[in-house]
Amino acid sequence: MSLYDDYLAEIANRHTQGLSPKPIDDGALIVELIALIEDTGNANREDALKFFIYNTLPGTTSAAGVKAAFLKEIILGKASVAEISPEFAFELLSHMKGGPSVEVLLDLALGQDAQIAAKAAEVLKTQVFLYDADTARLGKAYEDGNAVAREILQSYAKAEFFTKLPDIEEEIKVVTYIAGEGDISTDLLSPGNQAHSRSDRELHGKCMITPEAQAEITALKEKHPDARVMLIAEKGTMGVGSSRMSGVNNVALWAGKQASPYVPFVNIAPVVAGTNGISPIFLTTVGVTGGIGLDLKNWVKKTDENGEVVKDGYGDPMLEQAYSVETGKVLTINTREKKLYEGDTELADVSSAFTAQKMEFMKAGGSYAVVFGKKLQSFAQTTLGLPLESAYAPNREISHEGQGLSAVEKIFNRNALGTEPGKVLHAGSDVRVGVNIVGSQDTTGLMTAQELEAMAATVIAPTVDGAYQSGCHTASVWDAKAQTNIPKLMSFMNKFGLITARDPEGDYPALTDVIHKVLNDLTVDDRDIIVGGDSHTRMSKGVAFGADSGTVALALATGEATMPIPESVKVTFKGTLKDHMDFRDVVHATQAQMLKQFGDNVFQGRVIEVHIGTLLADQAFTFTDWTAEMKAKASICISEDETLIESLEIAKSRIQIMIDKGMDNAKGVLAGLIAKADKRIAEIRSGEVPALRPDPNAKYAAEVVVDLDIIAEPMIADPDVNNNDISKRYTHDTIRPISYYGGEKKVDLGFIGSCMVHKGDMKILSEMLQNMEKKNGKVEFKAPLVVAPPTYNIVDELKAEGDWDVLAKYAGFEFDDTNPKNAARTDYENMLYLERPGCNLCMGNQEKAAKGDTVMATSTRLFQGRVVEDAADKKGESLLSSTPVVVLSTILGRTPTIDEYTAAVEGINLTSYAPPSQGF
């Protein structure tokens, strides 16, 4: 059978699922389509023509390369297709977003036919996705006296590709749709258990919220054809949990507008809103598509006659509605006044959604076009010898004389690009920064690969110190979906220049190490900037930002990111941590004490600067990782010099293990990171550049002091699934002591794993099992205990130190990489499962607990349906706690009492933590 026959068979199969033909990325199939198009009597010609015009992916796909070459033949008169005139061929090229299409346009613009060259030049003037090879050709042609090249460069110097675009409408009509009450996780918009389909946009779009919600959105669009549907998180924040480009893609697919008539299922410009605005990392993703994210503030705290906040029976502030945004309301956004109206009534100031930079994203159709446009304008002006004058809004530059710098301000100033030399910038300033480390994970990686192809990128930016493609989110089950997607992804990323968890050539064993743990080791400078395709990209060295797949692609392609310098909240500790407390309890207590102290979440959208002191990077990661659930934008650990040196030495040893396994590439990226770590250690030891510290006179949005003395018992983050106020369910703000449960709450399954645990947790598990055996003569589990170490390095170290043998002794299942599971587990026995390193239950896309279970987990996710789904008669619960609490809960089959807990951990060193010996 031909590829076309195979494609028709796939179309027939997709039709049974209610799906359209899948967009084409294979150049060999396009070759067959062209043959059918040129055969004017062929019965398949009409369909082939439609597929060629409307269903071919742009950018650097092999399909785009063949399509661009054929369009060139039509323009040059070497091929003839009645339905594709030379003018239409130019139009099609203009929608192909760079790569082969720009190469063809440059061939034509710099060619001998003056008429064709002029038309090609007009199209090129609208393009922004040009790379070094493209601009080098233009520069060389200009130096050789080519008039067309000069004309194109003059247009680029004026940024006409941007300035000639229509401005955004002054008034935008929206019709409201309540997507949910309370915080809306991106899992609702793009469920983790459907991660395998994210790169198939139409298929993945069918999993957004519910089919009923999709029908309701469609009905609103039909009823209000002149309005855009605005999805709302009522009494909550939109897009918490992760950046998830697929979530924004899904919203845009149902409620946005098509980016190009010739590119299927790529929609842009969604409108989303929340009573408490949009989660910071999700808002960045909205900007990638040129969308709008509104902070509605439509519920406010109720006050009494004395102006005091009225609280409910739980001690939480009561809310009252300032104005209604119930589903079906038609509102108007005035982008000039930056106000939200219902008729003539002003409802809210929404100016935060319409900064000059965000409006440029909207005008350009997304943030990528702005980033590339700025670089292209600068190139053209430099080549022509013109002064550098940007056509874009000037970056906000905020500098307070005499004010010191917080840690994040120091990092941004150090890595800033294109700023005035010597000028010190403070929080609120817009800054282009160089990115040192980039991470891509496997369930978003296929989308990142698509984004790279779409923006015509072919190789990693030379300024990036290191980049890693993980395999952790699909680690637990090597099923047909993983076997199809992951090798393809690893091959693409390996060729692009990333260090990959799986070697496309099979020269080193496949690894499934949790991406955040690997990035934490690859970060070997506490002043680095890291961008990763997951919300838990939260390193304990440097400052790391979780990002959508597109922002990751942009960082890989350009080595840059653009964002405002965030405000910081300073977190310090006082007192003494009790011996029976785990550091995870300190993490939970930080959130609880902050909420008690301030009432509101002062962490949201800000950087948490935690003065961690003597805690090594592995253990400190427990805190930084959790800051994603605190709704913080990022976190920074302030470490002491010797502690940082020890952490860097550990990182070096782990990078060396990766080198020994054969994971380094021809450029010696991993070896370069070891050299960089050595240089940083030398700087610290000499006193030349000590560990990163803020200035004493730095300014903070808030300061939180955590009292270790009052942390008396283990703390649990509870999803509070039965709270009468729906908006308070599934948040990470309900932190309860273990005594709350009275030793009576049934636990159906325990999970130790994901990025929140480290080697110490595995050793605690080993010691607790030995303690319980000594006490009871045997270890008997009354609930299953699933254990997934975060990395193979940890497993190897545990084996070398004897702890793995202890765990294996008690285990009823131990992973075998020579025979990985090919189907997700559906039933669990009351025993210990030693699973493959990776995300496992935390991700929820492969393994899950039984519906309606109560799960006690070290995980980070308690969202509805993530780790455990609801049963018909019982809501699933994912309670988050420390490793010792999880272990004991599975042995008892219920939550322990405080006395049972303290007896079980007696003699075990849970954490060696004390606050820094001196404040900064």
C-alpha cells in the first residue's frame, strides 16, 4: 500500500472517533499528494489538493520542506496547478512560518527574475521567523549590493512586519462561561491522563473539561457570534498547577480563533479569567498565543460595620459578590480604557491584562513573534548601520536609588540582555535574560518539538549551557502509546542538541529520572536561570521557572526568555525543629503560618526567597518544589557557602555518572557543566564571589518568619473534598495536623515518590520497615504502598549502601527494566511495590489509584481526578504528607495517632535542619 492509502485508512479510523484527517508532517506523503495533484484525471486529485493546501504542518517539518519546494516550482513556472496560481503560492508560503518557506522566499527574492523577486520581497517583509542562516544570506546579499536585500532590510529596520499589523480592537465583546468554581487546575483543561494525545490537537481538545461543557461553549458561540467566549474560574484562580500549553491550546480550540486558514486546529487568542486572576505560569502560556487573561476581583471579603473582615466557621474570610459573571452574560472589554463593562456599567479595572507588552503579544498573534521581531529589527538596523531604535514599547525599567537587591533581582541583573550597562533594575522591570539550563519533559516534549518545527528552529542556541529531555512522565508503563511517542521524541531532541534520557541509538540504557531532579543536578551555579516544561521546575540553586512547551521551545531556540523581574517574599526560620518532625512538615507549616499571618496568599505570583541555610540542595528541593503549590512564580534558596559547595560536589558526581553512561554529546555539554561547577566552587572558596545573598537593604513584598518551635506534629495538605464551599476544595491551603484525623481516617493506598522525595526518604522508609519488624516481629501492610524513587542514581546509591536490599526484602513487586510493564496496574495488593524511577501515580496519566480511594502520598498533586478519580459513591482523596506518615498509614491502614507516629520514628534521623546561623 502507498502512504496515501495508509493515510486514507487512518482518516477512516479517525472518522469513527468523530475526528478530522490528522495534519500531515511527513514529506514522503506530500510527494505522493503532489503526484496525485499533477495527475489531472485522478479520482483522488481533489482530496489530495485539499490536504496539500489546508492540512500540511508548517515550519521545519519534512512535509513543509516538500510543500515549499513545490510552491517554488509553481512560482517559477516549472510546475502548473490550475487551483494554485503563483500569487496563491506566495500566500501559502507566507503562512508557513519560516524554515524551508523562508529559504524558498530568499531564493526567489535574491534570484534573477526581478518581478518574482519583488513579490517574494513583499512576502518576506511580513515574516519574522528568520534564523542565523537566513539573516546571514540577507546580510551577504546586501554587502554585495543587492537592491532587493537592501529593501527587505529597510523594512525590517522599521519592523514593518509588526507596525503594519492591525491594532487590537478597542472594544472586545465577551460572553461568560463559568468553567468551574474555585481554583481551576490545568488538569481540568488538559487532563494528565490524556497526555499522550497532546500533540494531536483535535483529539486532545475532546478531553477539555467535559463533552457537556464543550457543547455549552459551542452553543454560546452560536448564540453570540460577535462575542468571544471567556472561560472563568469563579471564586478562584485560573490555571493553577502547571503552565500546560495543551490547556491553553484546548481553550483556544473551543473558544479562540484560527491562526491561519491553512493550518488546521492551531487556534490563538483565548480569553480566560478568574476571580483571583490567572496563575503566573499559565498566564505566560496565554501570552504565547496572544490571549487575554483577566483578574476579575468579582468576589471580595465581607466586612462588618467596623470595617473588620467577617469570618466563617472555619476561620476563613467570608466573600460577597461584587458583580455577577454567571454563564451567558455579555460583557465588553475596553482595551483603550482597560476596563470591563456590562453595558455602560463599569465592573472592573483590568489594566494588568493590557500592559504595553501584553498588547503587543495580542497584536502580533503571540509572544514568539515579538521576541523574533525584536531580534530581526536589531539585526537589520545593525547591518544597515542605523541607530538601534525599537518599534516596540520600551521595556519598563524600574530603578530605586539607594535600594538594595533581592536575590532574584541580582540574578536578573546578572543575566540581563540589551540593558544599559551599569544600570541596576528592580522588581517590575521588563528584562530579556539569557537562559542557562532548559528542561523538556516527555508528555509536553512532543508539543515542544512541534513548536520548534513551527518556529523553524533546527539546533539549540549556543548560549544554553545545558538542556535535558526526560522520560519520567511516561516511566511507569511502557505501553503502545509510549513506544510510539517516546523514541520519536528522543530522536528529535537528541538531534536538536539536548541530553536525552533515552539514546536513539541504544548505546546507553533508557533512564526515566524525574526531570526536576536532573535539572537540579545540571544547575551548577546559584546565579543561573532555568526554564523547564513543568510547573515543578523549581531548582534549589539559581532561579527556575516552570513554563509551557512553547516557552521551552523558545528558550531552546534562542537561549532567551523575557519577563518582568518578580517581587519577592522573604522566608526565614526561627526556633528549633523537633526530632520527630520531617522537613516536609516544615514546608507545610510555612504555608499554614503564612496564611494565618497574612490572611491572603502573599506568595502568589512572587518569588519565595527562602533562607535555607545548611540544608543540601537535594533536601532543600522539597521546599522549592512545593512553592508551585504555594502559587509562587519561583523560589530561590539562600544557602551558606560550605553547604553550596557540598551541593555542587554532589551535582558534579551525578553529572559524571551521566557521562560514564555515555549520555554526553559531541559538544561535551555535560563535561562543560562539571568545569562550570569547578569554577563556581573556586569562586566561593576564594571568597571572590560567595554564595548568592540578597543585599541587607533589599525590599520585599512581604516577610514571613516560620516558627519551628510550634511545629509539634506532622502536617497534611488535605483536598477537603466535602467542604460546603466548593471553591475551597482541592486547594493546597488546607493544612491540618495529624491529630485532626484522630487516628481513624481510613487510608486505601500510600505513595512515596515523585519529585518531592530524595535519597533520605528512601532511607527513612528502609529504617521504618526495620523498626516495625523489630517491634511486631513482621511487617504487614493493611494498604498497598507504591514507591517510585526519583532517579536511578538514588537506586544505585541505595544498592551500594544496602538499603535497596532491605526494601526488596519487604516488596512484593520490584521493577525490571529488561521487562517493563506494558499495561497500567488496575488492582493493588496490600504489599510494597518498588516501581521504576519516575513520576508514577503523581502524574496520573498511566497508573492511578482505584476510584474513590483515599491516598496518602508524598506527591505534590491533590487535584480532583489526578492521582485518584471519584467513584460513584465516594470522592477520591489525595492527602499529601511526609514519607514517615505515608509508611505508617499503609501499615496501619489508617492515619496514625501522634503517639503511634512518634514511636514509629524513634531513633530515626528524619532531617538535620537548623536555620542559618546568621541572617542576611
